[in-house]
Amino acid sequence: MVISRIISFLEGKAVLYADSENREKFITFLTEHGVHAGISSDRETGGVNVRIRPADVKKIAPILDKSGIIVYIKDVYGFARFCSDNRKRAGVIAGILIFFTLLFMSTGYVMKIEVEGSQLLSRQTVIDDLAEFGISVGTRISEIDKDTCASRFLAKYPEFSWVAINFEGTTATITLKEKDKQDASEDKKCDFLAADSDGVIRSVLVYSGKATVKPGTVVKKGDVLIMGYISGSGLQYEEHPSLRYEGALGSVTAEVKEELSVFVPFTEETVTETVTERSATVISVLGVDFVFGSIPENGAVGSPEKYVEIFGLIEIPVTYRTFDVVSQKTGYTERDDTQAGAEAEKRVYRAVAEKLGQAELTEINVAFTVEENGVTAVAKYSCVREIAVPTYIKRTD
């Protein structure tokens, strides 16, 4: 709560007022332009008071003037208001701000990270990954290896074709280029698609290559389903040098039979209570950590990075993180044959459902075996699923 108030004070807030005739139009306007606002009704006039950041006021002012919506600035509070109310000390306050701004700008640290060109990943996801690779707010720019960071990012996300990392002052700009769909399809092509299990073919969809099976065909594990047609100089099958290469790409589903078992003991250690306790709070301002409490080796981290803007000119990065320790109390559950069998049945159905995923279940039978220490449930089932897996053969130059 205290941290939130400090951040709110530094950012400041402007209170705008719209009368009863303009209130709905103004609220709709803010929603359309993505402005987050605190809204409260004025019971005396029927109007509405809207609290937004001064930076947002600056952003929407030119558009608002042309919209015909009439609003008034009712009040401004926060750090900016503090400076206004203390005009006699404005010189001292401005001097302190300028001093610290110049100090941190001249030290060559990353103060802000911008992400461009990514629709697959959110800005925060990219920033989190960059922190893992060595680029984060507070990192000295001279210590950053851009090539290594870019290589590690591409290794983790092959759906991107390249990454550019550039610095302008203390701002790091990350530009991402996603692979187009054609490139992605080429990457997925293989020599041929083979069956990963015995089964009866249900459907065949070929994007590239030639199908060797059709619906109703009985196949064994390892049988070729879609041929890639490889040949030509420097790229040949050892046994079929006359074939032309196209690459195999497609989807083949089949009805397959599978088996899964689950064992449930008569006496089992179980979790009786889970306790979550706050271990530490860490506030990072300009790359400097202020730790309150003790950071555990394994803890949950919350509250992403936020930029606090002062006067619409200076953005100070502030990260508020919390670390929680989760402890569990355990006990023992005693079951008889019937109870263990019921639990085994429940777990085996759950396991089958998790394994199926998007596959279609066509038949299932569950059998139980009572053993010395518990009950085993065996599920034998049939399902329709994708069985085609990419396969590559040995080539000769």
C-alpha cells in the first residue's frame, strides 16, 4: 500500500470534469483511446470526475479539442502539485532532479527498454527474457554483448528470423522480425512422415509430397505415410536416386489402441495443508534494489516493471517484486480395497484425458488388480489422433 502511494505521488494525477451532457461521450472517448482512468460520479451535477495521468492528458488533448467534447481540468495533485505549491523552493527541487537525471544519464546504464515488431510475444515477456540474457534496466551498456543476447533469443524463439538490439542514449530498442508463414512451412518439411504407432488410417491431408496411404489402410509403427520425393545432384536417396525432392508436409490421423496404468497404495502420504507466507519485498529504482525481508531460494515473483513519469519528461523505472514461501503439511490417507479402487479409477481416467489432449476417444475399458500394497487400474482404450512424425533418411553426396 505504501509503495503504491509513493508511485502514485510521483506520477501525479489530473482530475478532469465532464458535465451530464458530455459524460458518456468522454468515457467512451477514453476507452477508445486506451486511457486507464479512475471514474467517479458527481451527484450534485450529474457529471463525472475522471482521474488520469498528466502524460495521458497531454496525449489526448489535441484529439479531445477536435472531438467537440467539453471537459474541464478540475484539479492536479501529486509531485507536480507539490512543486507548484512550493514555488519558493522550486529552484532547489529542480536542481535536485536535474542533478540525478544527469548523473544517471551520464553513467551509461540502460534506463528504458522499447520492443518493436512482435505480435507473438508481449512486451513484458520479451523484457523478462532479455533480463535472463543480460539486458535489463540498470545494466551498464558497455557490459552488454548484443550478439550473444540476440543469438540466445533466436535459439529460444525460432519463430523469429532476426533480432536487432540498438541503444540511443539510455534507451535500448529491441526490434524483432517474425518469420513469415512460408518460411515456417519450409522449416517443417522433412524427408518423409512415418507412423509413430500401429493403427487404422482415418484421414490424410497432404501439403507437400505424396501420400502412400489412404483412409482404411492398416499401418504398423514406422510405416511411411507421406513421401518427400528426394533426388537430384548432391541430394539423393541411397536406394531411389531417381526421385525428385519436394519435402513431406501434412497431417495423418489414425485410430490407435493404447494402454495406461495407475497404482494407488492403501496407505499414501498426502498434503493436508498448504501455507503461503510473504518472505520478502524488493523495490528496484534505477537498477538499485531495496530489499525488505529475506529472499528465499525458490519463491514466487509478482508485480512487473512499471515506469513512473514525472512532468511527462522523465521516466523512472520502478520494479516492485514480492517473494512468497510455500510450505506444505503432510499426513497419511488410509484406504481399503474399495476406496483404493475408486481412487485408482478416478486417476486413470484423469491420466487418459491428459494424454489424449485434442485426440478423440472412441472406446475405453478399465480393469483392476488388487495387490499386496494397493490397487492397480489399467485402462485400455482406442482413440483417433495424429500419428505422422517427421523422419529423415541417410543421404549421399
